[in-house]
Amino acid sequence: MKSTYDKFPSISIDNGMIIQGWENIISTIEKKINNKCKTITIECYSGVYYEELKSHFKKIKNALFIDTLQLFKTEKSIKSMTKPFITNDMLFGYYTNLSIENYFNKEKVKNERKKIDKTKGTVIIFGYGAQYIKKGDLVIYADMPRWEIQKRMRKKEVTGLGVNNKNEEFSLQYKRGLFNDWKVLDRHKKQIYEEVDFWIDSVSKENPKMIDKSTFFEGMEKASKSPFRVVPFFDPAPWGGQWMKAVFDLDNNISNFGWCFDCVPEENSLLLKVNDILFEMPSINLVYLKSKDLLGEPVEARFGKEFPIRFDFLDTMEGGNLSLQVHPTFEFAHENFGLTYTQDESYYIVDAKEDSCVYLGVKTGTNKNGMLEELKKANACPGIDFAAEKYVNKIPAKKHDHFLIPAGTIHCSGKNTVVLEISTTPNLFTFKLWDWQRLGLDGKPRPINIERGEKVIQWNRNSEYVENELTNKFEIIDQGDGWIEEKTGLHKTQFIETRRHTFSKSVLHSTHQSVNVLNLVEGEEIVIESLNGEFEPLIIHYAETFIIPACINRYIIKPHGNSSNNKCITIKAFVRH
């Protein structure tokens, strides 16, 4: 069957302004220069091709051109300043409290400001923190989604903020971005959203695009009050499978795909379709600007401008087991990484073969010290196997099972399984305990974290606990003509609640004063409709994840197209109050 999965979902803006190509972009900016527009600031996000962008903006006639990097502290000073957040750990850091102004040499900035005041012609300030140097009469922002940044990191094409680290291991580049650089730049961006006149999409090197302020905010407004999807991204894995290749129509030349991240707004892109031209930006912009409408007031009050729900696929069809792992408890995550919540999750089984399974919780009677000793021995000595099934519950998994995984529960998905992972959003915080004696895609062993893992494993999550508390906790909440609503979790210690709707006719949904994240886990096609015409209908295909802003309150989902009057199933997640 031909794939119907839309890999480039977009939000349509009918009468916006969009310009393509550097020649047209520069020309448009030049036309804005007059007696009232003397200072132009061009802000950048991490991961842009910095020197290339600078070369284009230098073409604008100017009396003074300033590169903000030349006003930064020395690289040595920046490394020293960021050391407490970057740490010496291979994977984990501590979230920074630094701001962009901490990066600048105060004396250099003072001198440059004096120079600006004396300059009679056009002044162009280019680079990170340009608006900090001087407020521009015309402000331009070259933004960049985090997934694109990661791809450029892997190709060693970009550097960190004030640090030339492009030749470091990807994990170290990513760590600096996650724990420091992106936080610093996001703090700055939040302060200047209203000041930006033009936004630049330079994801495509050959085809840059620019939209104006009104188009940008029209896109934010429309997305915050309509069902929408972010742009999914896919990645191979040492254990990756073949299911997504067929279902999502992915590149057959790549050996496998393990992950599909289709709702991680910190890293996904948001596409605006402006006059039939796609403009790409980080979806986190929407979270920052429209948090109350999008998240709901109770959720915003609890989490601030953070999107607390994550959906992603794990594909092990014709692949292997995931690493045996555990996520930190809240106390450990807070004390060691500065997190305000930890990674609770669940596995919803979307597809499975006869030998599919999930490893979950320790077996009743497990000797803690004995298990840890065997883990350490097996990881230290190649050729020595860890007998996972001796210590960890191996549970057969079938389609539409739902396994709950509160933080501190040892777990992993087995081979020949497709999992929709529903979780909270702190990423990276996985302590691998056993990786089945295999190498990562780079040919190197993946980091094992028994030292941290043993401090957070909840040993009371034994066989009985797993069966009674964590496996298929289905409860019928409501039902009507052609539909059933079930509560499927999550666990009482987790703040996310999940509901499964099985339906062949229209179903009325409530957002429960929280952003809703849903996936069509069975059925070819459905449509989301408004009760009163406040948003345009959105068609969703099999396995697509979609987001319903909290401000919508109520909405209708019904089978559509080839699925009309046929059984469909959605799984929905929202934040409990």
C-alpha cells in the first residue's frame, strides 16, 4: 500500500509576504534603508553558516560593519565560564544560567558603541547578540531548527557559541548546545521577538527565504488556535528496524531507521506555507510566543514556556533490542542536572510480530548486588554475556498493548516491535545499563551508565508490580454510539494521562485545559473538525502525530475518506491537573 504519511506538514498563510534568494533578500533590506533607518542588526541562532551569511549581508552598502564575534571574550574565557555547565562528562551537563551579555568583552562593547554613535552612515551589526550591542532600526533574525543544527554538527560544519568545537565528537557538540548555547540564545530571542522585522530561513543553503513580522505572527497565531503537526525527523539506530521505511516512505538506501521524532517541539521544525512556498522555522518559537493558548493556563503555570509531552516512534522490526536502560528519578535529575521534572514514559505498541516483547521491571526476588555485579562484569569484559532474562521481566507484547514506565523502572523494547513512546520531554537523560555487546553506528561502544543507573533503579518495581500497575491498565471512561473512550495510563506517579478512543463514528473530545497530543494508531484516515468553525478541518493519516492547542477546548474527530464508517483508534496524551 502506498504511504500516506505526510513528512512535510505545513500551516497555510494565504496573504503573507515571502521572498526567495539572497539577491532578492538583500534588495528588500536595502530598500528599507533611509534617514530613519540607520542601524541594521542581523541576529543569528546557533548552527547557521555564519561566515556565509555574513558575506551576503556585507554586500549592503555601509559605513560600519560589526561582527559581534569580534566583541566576544576569548575562547579560553568562554570555555572557563561555561565549564560548570558543560562538565567533564561525555553525555551529561547542567543547564546554564548564562545570558548573551556574559559572552561579551565589556570594554570592546563600550568602544564599539562609541564608534556607532560617531558613524554618520549605515551601521550593520551582524551576529549573535547584535541587538545587545545596539537596538537596530531594522532587525533581521536568521533562525535555525535544532534538528538541522544536529545534522550540521555531525558533518562538522558548525561551531559552538564563541567556541570552535566542530571537530569534537558529536555527543560533545550536542551537549554544549543542549546545556548551554541553545539556552543562552533562546533567552535572548525571547526578549526580542517583537523587535524583529524580518525572519530568515537558511536551512536550504541554495534557497534562503525571508518573511516579514506580520507573516511570522500570523503563522504563530494560526498555529496556536488550530490543530497542527510539526515536521517529523528520522534517524538510524544500532537496533533500528525496517517498518518505518515502508510506512513513512523513507530512503531505502539507509540501512535502518530506529527513531521517528514527530512531536519534540524543542527540536522539530514548523513549516509555514506562504503563497505556496514553504518557510521553515523552529517549532519552539510557537511555544515561547503562544504558551498560554497552546499549552493551557494550568500547564503554563506549572511548566512555563516548555512543551511537556513528547511522542516518538521506536522501530525494531527486523532489528534488535534497545539498550537495557533506566531514567533518573526526579530527585536525582533535579540535584544532578538542574531539571524541574524527569523523563517518565510509556510504550504503546503500534505493531508487533509473534516474538515481540518488552523488558520491564526487575524479577521478584532479584538480588540487587548480584545483578549489578553481573552487569559490571559483562560490560567490562567483551565476550561475557549479561543474562537479562534472569533479572528483568520479559513480557510478550502485542499490538495495542500499553506499558507504563515511570522513572526509575528498568526497561527496553525488544526486537520486532514498533513502539509509540509517549513521554515527558527532558531528552538525553537515559542511563544505559546493557547494550547487548554491540557497537554504535560510529563503530564505538555506546556509553554505559551503571554508576548512575544503580542509584535510581526502583527495586520494588518487581514482577507483581509490573503486572498490576504497569501493564495494560485499561479503564472504560465513557462510550456512545460508535465509540469507546478508555483511560490507559499513565502511572499515578506521572503527570501525563493517556486516553484511547476506538470509534467508527464522530467522537467529541475535550482538551482538559491542556495541550493534547494524539496519534492515529489504527485506521487509514481521520479528520479533526471544529464545533463552531473556529479552525479549518485537518486530515490526519495513519501513524501521524498531531497537536491540539488547549484553547480549542472541544473538537470532533471522525473517520474520513477510505476509513469512513470503519474502525479507527487514536491515543491521546494531556497533562493531569
